[in-house]
Amino acid sequence: MDIEQIKLVSFRGRVAYGISCFENILMALKYNPNDWRGVLEYLWEFTSTQYLDDWIDVIVELIPENLMEFSLYDENEFERLSEDEFVYLSKLYVNIDNTIFIILRKIYELGISHAYSVIEGYGESSLNSLQKIIFFMNQNNFPLPDIQSFLIYSIKENRGWGDKFDGIKVSKLIN
């Protein structure tokens, strides 16, 4: 993976790339994409959200290690996840491969890497977060998405954030 190419991709595009890595893991592990549709829809909201806080609020609730702290919905004050979503995700997460836990945490970390800050230069914080995802993918022999299709999301747009786009159209699993 050429870091010089990733430098050209906007923050939204980098998060989209991270989500595409997650989709590649789901495919490699032969998980049913329909089982993961809700999680993917929430993740892809990043690319079109007006307010990062809205995305952060839901993702922090659905990260497996956070959600699995509770055996009952009423044990926590969930702000975005409904009780039905909590029950569904609790069952989904019970027997999943540990790589799912790790990649979802890494996508969250990527998504918050520029929270409440200005993206300067090439956005070093998100570059570092994305490099960790790429390293994780390579270390576990998961295929990387082709960076070429993400170059259209330019770091020069919208002060590094990039213009909003419909991530579902980029998805390989739910579009």
C-alpha cells in the first residue's frame, strides 16, 4: 500500500476505506452480509453525516467490547441503539471471530482521529489510524480494498474532510 496515495484521500474517504476493509474481512470469514447490514449501515453513515457526534454516539454503542459489557438492555442508557438492536447485536457478537472486535474498534478510532480538531496537512492522525488498519489486514492475510477507487475523495475538498457522499453506494455488501 502506497502511503503517498492515501495522503491524497480525504478523511471521509479514509474512513470509507476502513469500512471497506471490514467488509473484506466479513467476506473472507464467510459471514452472511445480511446479518451485518445494520452495523454496516451505521458505519457508512460517516460518509454523509453532517455532525460527527451523531456517528460517534451510535458506533461507540455497537462496538462489540462495549455492547457485550451488558447482558440486558436496561443495564445501560443507550442513546442510539434500540432494545431490539441491542438484543440482535448481542446474539450476533456471541460467536464471532476476534478480528471483528478488533477491526470495529480500529474503524471507530479512525473515525474519531480528527474529532474536534482541524485537519492540517495530510491529516497525520487519520493516516496513522488507517495505517494500523492496513497493517492489521496484512498481518491477518485479509485482502485490502483497491485504493484507486478512493482517490476520487480528495483531501483538497472541504478542508480535508472531503465532500459528503453516500457510502452505501461504495459498499460491496449492502448497495
